[in-house]
Amino acid sequence: MVDFLAKELELLKASHLYRRLPGPLEKPPRPGTIINGHDVLLFSSNNYLGLAQHRRVKATAVEAVERWGTGSGGSRLTSGNFVLHRQLEERIARFKGTEDAIVFSSGFLANLGVISALVGRGDLVLSDELNHASIIDGCRLSRATVKVFHHRDTAHLRDILLAERKSHRRCLIVTDGVFSMDGDIAPLPQLLQLAEEFQALLMVDDAHATGVLGKKGAGTVEHFGLEGRGIIQMGTLSKALGSEGGYVAGNAILVDYLRNRARSFIFSTAPSPPVVAAAMAALEVLEEEPHLLDQLHANVQRLYRGLKEMGFRVLPTASAIIPLMVGDAHHAMVLAAALAEKGVFVPAIRPPTVPEGTSRLRITVMATHKPEELQRALEAFLSAGKMLGLI
């Protein structure tokens, strides 16, 4: 009955696309951790600001466990709607500069819920070709007509709008804010201009931009100065904010509609109290310790410059993500293994996560990486790159 599964797994192994769970981590995702019993420097975590280990964030989560327990015990529309949830939503709305916000149990569920609630049969969704899998699945689930535009190509998007917009009821343009594998930023001002011209909704997934971009870390909308322009802002609490969950921020009518129509909100257990409390504490820390943002970007630039000077092909970045392009999936795996041997953990990223021929190491930097840790990492890259003939 399941012979075909074994054959599929063998094909994945033969093409160097088979996946195993890494680790496991035996210490928290700090710059220095333990994986498989070995001390390593961690350069693959989305804990960009180190807030998952921040003393105040942890203490707040512990206090929430003592007061509220470990689980919410129900969906928000039944018995799982705690005071904490509403406080977090109000806090997110202030942070993002919107009228209201709604919290989901994960970022993946947020994208599934908002896209499938806003558009359906007879509608049009226009999606960047490098959008996250959760956006892709949300588009499919919506049953709307889906058209994919070339990455960050607003001319191609305009062509699709000219050809398709008039024959559809509603239209949604959706994009990552920071693209999770390339680390580049969506051209949000140009996308907004097209959305307004063609009477379309514009949604941005700020999972990798929240806590990274903007003067106060509020994401791509703040980065481009587009507050108050009606952009639907989705994001996560599980990356720079060091907790778990997702959210959508926008005007009050949008949020009220999602409470009534987003199935992944209606039918999911509400986020647990310690998770919610930790997210609120992280937002407070981000507001009160802005130097974390400065330190993050300084660390990114130091590592990026060092890799580029060595001769590695690294894509330009304004985020916390540095893509080191290798091309061949097998070579990417070999480089990752060589770095692990030298105490630097950076997993290889291969198809289908990225397009064929673009396998890479996805390096992420934290504000809490120390200068000596960045230097040790650069020395490991230099040694591994020379050993494998990559530089």
C-alpha cells in the first residue's frame, strides 16, 4: 500500500533533496548553542533580536503561566478569549499604526485565513513568484483566480492588471515584505500605487520585517513611510519578537470581518497565555531598547562585507538574512556540513524551497552575536570555502 512512498523518498535522496530534522538543539537558540552534543555558533535562527532569551520576556511568560495556566482551552469565539489576547491585539495595532489587529495561532494560519476570507470565486489574486508557501497555499485555498508576477517586477504586475482586472469582482495584491530566502524587500510604494490605480487590496507579509525594518522596527510599511494608507499588514510573533503566533493589522472593519470569516481563526485554539504575554513583553522591549535594531544591522553588515570580500557570492540585503548562493544542491549540502564541522551551523536551502539551480546557505544574524563570534564564523567560512574550492 505504501511502496510508492519509499520510492519517492529514494528519488529525493538521489537528487540531494531528502530532508532530515537537524539537531536537535540542546540549548536555547542563542548565538552559541549545542547541537548533537557539539558547541556551535548559530547562524540560522529567526530570533533576530535575541528576544526569545531576553530576561524580561521570559519572566513575563513565567508570570502568565502562574496566573493563567499553560493553555487557552478553546477558540477565541468560545472559551479561549482571554484579556491577554485583546491586550496584545491593541498593542500590535499601536505598534503597526492601524485601527485594530487580530491574532492567529501561527503566521501560516494568518495567511491562510486572511487570503481565503478576502477573495473567492470570481476574484483575482496577484502574488509575487517568491512569496512564502503560506501565501501560496492561501491563494489556492481561496479558489480565486491566481496570477503570479515576476519577483518585484511592477511592470509585469501592471500588465497582468491591465489584462485581468476588469473581468474580476475583487482584486488582492499580496507580497512578502522581506522575502525569506533572498532577504530583499518588496517595492511597496509602487505596489500601493498600482493597488490604488486598479482598485485592489494590498497585503504585505511582514514576518521577516517586523522587528527588523523601520525606525522602531514596525516593518516595511514604516520603512517606506506608508502608514495610514490602508495596507493590510500580516506578520508573525515567532521571529524577531521571540514568541509564537501570527497577526493581521488593518482598519477596524477588516479585523471585524476576519473575526467572522477567517476559518483558521474561528476554528483554531487560541494562542496560549505565556506565548501572548511574551509577545507583549517583546514589543515593550523593542520600544524601550531601540539599540537592538542598530546592533542587528551592524552585525549583518559586518558579516556580509566579510563574506563578500572573501569572494563568496552573497546577495545584497537590507534585512537580517544573508543568502550565500551556491547553485548546486549537493554542493550546498557539502558546504553546510563543512561549516558544521568547524562549529558554525547554517543549513543548506534546496528546491522546492528555492528554485532549481539556486541552492544556497541562508545565513541569519542576531543582534546578540558578539564581534568575536562573527569573526569566528568568518574564519570558518574562509576555511570551508577554500577547502571546497568555492572561493
